[in-house]
Amino acid sequence: MKILDLSSLRLVVSAGNQDNDQWYKDGVKLIKDNLKVKPNMNTAKSAIIFVGDGMGITTVTAARILDGQMKGQTGEENVLSWEEFPWSGLSKTYAVDVQGQIRLLQRRASYWYVVGMNDEVTSRYCATASADRNATSILSLAEKAGMSTGFVSTARATHATPACSYAHSVDRHWESDADKKRIALDDASSCKDIALQLAEYSHGDGIEVIFAGGRRELMHRNQTDPEYPDKKGERLDGRDLIKEWVAKHPNSQYVWNQTGGRIDHGHHANWAVKAINDAVAMNKAVSKAKEMTDKDETLITVTADHSHVFTIGAYPKRGNPMFTIVREADGELALDSDGKTYTSLGYANGKGGLNGSRPDLRGVDTTDKNYRTQATVKRSSETHGTEDVGVYADGPGAYLFHGVFEQQYVFHVMDHALCLSSSKQESCDKHVKRGGKGKPSAAFFIPVPSLYLLVILAYWITLTVQG
């Protein structure tokens, strides 16, 4: 029998003068800091949720290292803005029918291709849709409670991730009426496409802020794009939904020519450089939100809707540049069994998949934004991963995020923190700004008129709600 003598181990460590070791001192400090953390059980005046679409654990790790290297560090020791939050947990990622897919911000689970509807509908069949099968979103609850809402997305406004906050569709791809006509498997005339639902959204006084791409789905096919004269809209009904939305909301304005990268789209194309850089950009956005809000009043949550089959490893030396080929601890090039170089990043499948033997990467600019990181199985598009994703939070109600939970639990925590629905109001108190009793909390200022944000970032997307 082998026995590990922990007392002798303690003496050896002590002999090494551990009290002066920086890692040891950091550990002592973290214990002291964590002992000071107390759950904030107040009702949130506002909430912000950042959804890094496709931002799995490996993407977070890669972003942490890249962000650190951009700051002149080796990278591994860096801490992202949301990693400083005191509360965190792991969210499962599966839908009713498949693994690795989910719709956030809804009170219950649904099918993969479905947006804002429960599991009683059949994808692409309009006849299965009905109002009693709609899944309520956190944004709609906030609007009904009189809060100001909005979302910001570097994807299309009608893409499935932001759409789940305002739309109900038996198919995520019914972004315009042209899409619906092409994809529907029955008479879909009684079902509204996602863009039309956005323009006609009627809960509360409507969504106050929409920052996103995808105007093609909002323009009719005879409209010329204001930025690209050779392109036109795709709507078949002849409606200009942008013009209609502006007319519907006095003092509103349409602003175009906004750009942004995408974590999810980058991974799907095996463009790791784009995906990880966009995760770093999201880190900056979360940092700015922390600066602009009062954590005693605002719940900030950072999470993802799913991960990707993206990995990082291969024993690179500390500080090995994120996107270059691997060098080992001694500085020598790392080689596979065939004498070929490789990067520390890889995918299980995608466009960068193998077609014969794996090529050597000497002389290849693996840092180029359009370089396709190598993958194993060749596919037209890389797939989502199935593993859990992180949820990081601070502010009122954040203490409810711990352990492992179903992804719709994120909705329920936000609902409880804001005390919006009747299902939560037995265990929370409405905020005084929303008709509750009690002493008003001090307001904080955001330089957008009367807006406290429930922000969703997906690819990232940002959605906003105010009390």
C-alpha cells in the first residue's frame, strides 16, 4: 500500500518559502475576497445579458489568452471582464430534438429550428402554430411591465438568436416572407415571417432600441440597398418595414452602415482568428457595461447559447502567440509523427477538414483572418459542440447561478431578479419603479435617453431593458 504523507508535503512547501510566492499570495487574497462576497437579494432595477453566440469554454479560454497577449502579457494569466464576476455556473445545451442547440431567453425548451414556440409545433408547418404554443420571452415580460427594451447584435436582427426575444416562428429561417414561401411545407399565409413580427411587435410600447444588421429582410425586392447599389431587398409583399417602424415610433431614427464580427459565424467557417477576436471585442463591451451601471441595481449576465467543436491545446509554451504554429517549452517547433507543424487550435469538423494527408503549416500565415484553421472531418459548415457553456453574473439575483442547470433557467433567474411574472412574485418584490412598494433605489445614468438595458449580445447580440 502506498501512502501520501501530506504533512511532509506541507513541510516541503513551507521550506520553499511559499509565503513569498506570488501564486500563493494570489490564492490567499482570492480566499479573502471571496469570503466578502454576499448574495444581492434586492430586486433588480435593470438587467443586461450578453450572449456570445457559440462562445463555449474553449473560446473563452482562447479569448482570455489573446486579450492578454494584446496587452503585452503571455496571456494565460489574464482575466476577462466577466471572469471577475462572483457568481457562475454551467448551462446545458440541447433542444427537444438535438444536442448542441437551444433558444435562450424563453421560459421553456423548444425544437432546434423553432423560435419562440414550444415543443408542440412541427418545424416548417404553419398549421401547427397557435398563440397558446408561443413561448414568452424575457423581453416581452419586461415590455409588459412597462420597462424600456432593446437589443444590439452584430448578426442580423432577424437571426434566430435575437429573434427568440421577440418572435414566434415554426422555422428559424422564415426571416422574410420570401424565405417563408421557399421553405414552408404547407400553406404558411397565416404565419408572419420574423421581420414582420419585429416591425409589428406590440407588447408594451414596443422595443426602444434595435442595433443590428440584416436590412435585406426588411426591404422589398424593388428597393435598392442604401449602401450597396447592386443589391436589393427580398420581401415579396412590397412593404418597407424600416419605414413602417420609424413611422410607428415618433422621434425614432434609422441609422445604417454598422459593422461587426461574429463568434458563431467565424467558428462555422473554421475562421478561428475572426471568432476569437470577436470574443475579445465582447470582453470590451462587458467592461463598458460594468463601468456604466451600478451592480447593486443591475443584473449583468454573460453566457452563450452553445459551444463549437473547437479546441485549444497541444502543449504550446507559455505565451505562444494564439494563432501561430506551436513551439514547445524549449522554443523548438512542435512536430507531429510525420514531422509536420501544427497550431494549438483545431476543429473536429468544418471547411478546414482533411482531404487526404494533413498539410504542413510552415510558410502558411495562420494569423490571417481568412485562414481556415485545420479540422478533422470535412464538412460544408462546422457544427456546434454539445458540452455545457459558462454562465457568469453579478448584481441582484446573480447568486442564483451556481452548479449545473438547464439553459432556460437563465430566463427564470432574470425573471426572478426583475420580479416580472406572477410565477416569481411569491418569492420577490416588484421594483418600486414598476409599481412595487418600498424605497426607490438610486438611479444610474446611461447616455441613451431613459434606457436601462437588458442587453443580449449574440455573435455577440445585445438586448436591452429598463425599469
